[in-house]
Amino acid sequence: MSLSSLFFIFFFLPIFLLLNFFIEKKRKNIFYVIISFIFYFAGAGSYLTLLIISIIVNYILGLLIDIGLKKKKKIVSMIFFFLGLIYNIGLLFFFKYIGFFLNSVNQIFNLSSNELLYKGPESFPVGISFFTFIGLSYLIDVYRESSKANRNIFEFSLYMSFFPKIMMGPITLYNKFSSQLSNNAERKTDYYKGIKRFIIGLGKKVLIADSVSKVAIPIFKISIAEQTFALAWIGAISYTLQIYFDFSGYSDMVIGLGNMLGFDIPENFNYPYVSKSIKDFWKRWHMTLAAWLQAYLFLPIAYLVMRKIKKDRFFFIKTENFAYYTGAFFTMLICGLWHGANWTFIVWGIYYGIILIVEHGLIGKFLKKKTKKTFRITYSLFLIIIGWVIFRSSSLSYALGYISAMFGFGTGKGIVFYPELYLNNESLFFIFVGALGSLPLIPNLIKRYNKFSLSYKQGIYQALFNTIYTYSEAVLLIILFILSTITIVTSTYNPFIYAKF
């Protein structure tokens, strides 16, 4: 079930919110778990059984790790902790990567199909990348003793399966989300704030992302032989906008649902396309995944390297820099692999790992001290767009050919395929709106308005400003919701991009 579907918006969500109003506080967690299971079953079918098994396994292993720590039997806790790693990573590998692995072995050793029949499952459970990562977060936090094992099965089930974020995140770290799980936790609902955020996210998805996808999708289907300089850049820019508004729109909708229920869901995006470096980009893009990778991969790898190397330098490189390089490279490699079983994702991760190393060791200080902000943003955006081409391409050869076309080495003549086939008034309008929307213009305008309104601390003027602002915002939200609904009704279904990850 998609958050942007008419069924969810006009049937599932209203009934859920109505029932939630009458459910006693002490029974809300049970209610949320049941609803989450229903929601997941609607989108993943029989894979719900796998989710429930994952919940039970991680719950039991967390308890066993905790018991071992309390009895000061570290080796026992370590055994159960590694069993948890094997289970979660093994689950992810089996459903998502085993076919890719076997196919790669087949190609490397030139094996015939008869020698390597099994290619892995035809599909994998929706959201498996997300619920395995949050399960790992729980076990790692318990093992590190930064959190206690949760003995309430309904609280833990809610953490693992909470329906707004089960499909595509945001990824919640257990030690930062656990305080919200108890029925006794202070959950302050804010329906207006939640509805507002949900509608904005819906508009991002169905109006902007789906509109620019009508440009990006057909251009990326054109063969490399027919790609031209203009087409390649139009497609790349369109996809850059599509993936941002698609995924940030989903995150906004989830955060809005959290507001309605009193849950503080972490932010996932902070205007990533105004980043001043690639390091800055990864502080702004998919921030919950970046936080997970930093806490459980980058820092442990970097600290391990620091502990293993006793000298100040390693191969003429400062040890702390070498630790950063190692941590950044392998973290981004795993980040790429996490996104999917394709060499394009692996190369995409390596691409960012190398750029982070180069920035840290060679050009970072120069960019910060010797160049202007506009240049740094342009530099970052250029590399980000190239990265999205690798990410979006069906194969490495296609990515290489596409990037070649972007640099003017395309072989297309522009006779069969040309920009006017894909650009009309509607697509140009939404590309323009998307470009503006990816800039922090609205937050800056709101800040200026607040500063302006505060100059009228007393009297009728401030009340007048606040009234105009409130009613204008409400009217705009209603218009946005109506336009989004009309678009859903009149368009074909276009799933969220990250649903396949």
C-alpha cells in the first residue's frame, strides 16, 4: 500500500485516525502494531510472516545479549550478538543479493546455466533493507550497552514495524527512538502540523517528482547510440529532481503521520542540492541512513584502524587521515551495495568514497578557504548529478556511455530523439518549480516574515499579520491537496523510487 494512493488517503488513514481517537492510551501500542501488520500485508503480502519472524528473532536475541551482559558473561553476549548479525545480514543477502552474487560468479568463471541454476528469489520483501537495519541498530545498541533490551514485545514490534516508516524509512536508531515506544511516553499530537507536512510531501511526490519523471524515464530508455549532449543533460537534471522530491516527499508524509500520532520521526533531508561539498551533501541527503552508517560503520572502522596502527603515519599518511580514508571508502561501498544488487550501485558507492577521500586529503581546505560559495555549490551539484546518472543507469556500460554524452561525446544525431519530444510547457514548469523547491527559499522567506512580524510586538498589526498568514497557509494547503488528488486520479500509478530498495 502506498502513502500516495487514493485508498490510503481516503480510506485507510481516516479510519485509522478515527479508531485511534477512541483507543485507550494503554492499548495504543497494540493497536499500532496490528495496523502496521495490516499495512505491511497490503503491500508485501505473505512476506509479513518474515517481518514477524524478524521481530521475534531480534527481540529474543536482544534479551539474551542483555542477560549475558548483566551476568558479566561477555562471551555469551558476543555469541548472541554475532548470531543477530548473521541473521539480519544473512536475511538481506539471501533475498536481495544472492541472485546477483551467483550471476557474478557465473560471469567471472564462465559457468553455463546448467552449472548454476539457482538465481535467488524472484522478488524480495518490501522494506527489507530498512527493517534489517533498524533490527541491527537495536542489537548493536544493546550490545554496546547504550540501550537496555526492551522486554515489552509490543513496544519492540512497534519499533520494528511502525507503519509509516516500515517501507522506506526514515531509519530510526533505537537509542534515539526507544524513549517514544512506551505507552507512558509523552506523545504530543499535532494534527495541523502533521496534515500540513503530509500534504506538502504528497505534493512533492505526485506533482513534482511524477511530472519530471515523465522526462527522465523515457530519456534513460534511449539507447546510448542515440544519446545527445542536450538529451543527456535534460534527463540527468530531471532525474536529479525526481529522486529528491520523490524520496523527500515520502519522508515528509511519514514525519507528518508521526506528528498526528505524537511520534517524533527524524528529518531525512536538508536541502541537499545547496551543499558546499560532497561531505556536506551526505550530511543533508538521506540523513537517517547517513547517521546509521556513521554510527555503526564509519566510526567503528576508523577507530579500529587507529587502534591497529601504532605510529603517527602509515605509508607517509597521517594515521588519522588514513583511518578516515578507510572508513569513508568502505562505508560508502556498503552504502552503495545497500541500495541494490547491481554493479552500478557498487560503483556509485565507490565514486562517493573516492570523492570524500579527495576532499578530505587534497581539496577540502582549498574549497572552503579559496573559493566562493557559488562555486562550491556548483562543484557539488555537478558531481551529484554525475552520481545520479551512475545510480539510475541499468548497467555500467550504459552509465559510461551516458556520461560520455553529457561531456559532448555522444553519437546521437538528434534526428529521431530530440529535446522537444520530452519538453513541453508542463514539464518545463515542473522542472522550474522543482529547481526552485530544491532551494531553501521558503524557509528563508518564513524567517524574514517572522522577523518582520516581530517588529510589531503589540497591537492590531501583529494579530492581522498572523491571521493573514494562517488563513493564506490553510488555503494554499487545500489547493495543493486538491491538485494532488486530481493528479492521482488522472495519472497512472507511479511508485516511490525507494520502494524497490
